[in-house]
Amino acid sequence: MKNILNVTGFRDVKNIHSINARSIPKIMRSSYLELYLLKKEMDRLEKEIFLLDKKRNNAGAQLEIIGKQVKKLHKEIIAGQKRKSVKTSSAGQIRTIPIRY
């Protein structure tokens, strides 16, 4: 079964750098221009990696906080169940009073 993370999207499409295609023939293009374009693309990708790392760190911190809250709630539930089981066992049998009509 596919989920939303397995669906291909716009970012999965090959771009001009990945297929190594250029609009100008190799003889006519400047190596300096090619170097400049590759450097700009490299800078963009490094910035994207930095932002993704920042998002990953934030998500990890949120997961840690949520995990602590879940553990705390589990402890409260277990303590509540123990209190209920102690109350029912200490009460013993219920006294009954016969009612005559």
C-alpha cells in the first residue's frame, strides 16, 4: 500500500544538471559560465540541506517532548488503574438489606 511519502512529486523530476544537458553546444559555451552555474546550484543545495537539518532537529525535539508526555500519561493511567483495583478489593463484599413489600 502506498502512503503519501512514497508518491513521486515535482522534486523527483530530473533537472538540467542531473541529465547534463545544455542549450549551447559545448564548443560555444564558456567554462567560466558553466563553473558559475554549478557553483550557484551547489550553494542552493547546501542551503537546502541546512534547512532540512534544522527541520529535522526541530522535529526530533518535538518528538522527544511528545514521548515524555506519553510516558507521563501512561504512568497516570497505570496509577489510576491500581487505585481502582485497590478500592474494589478493600471494600470487600457489598452489604445488602432485604426490603419487604
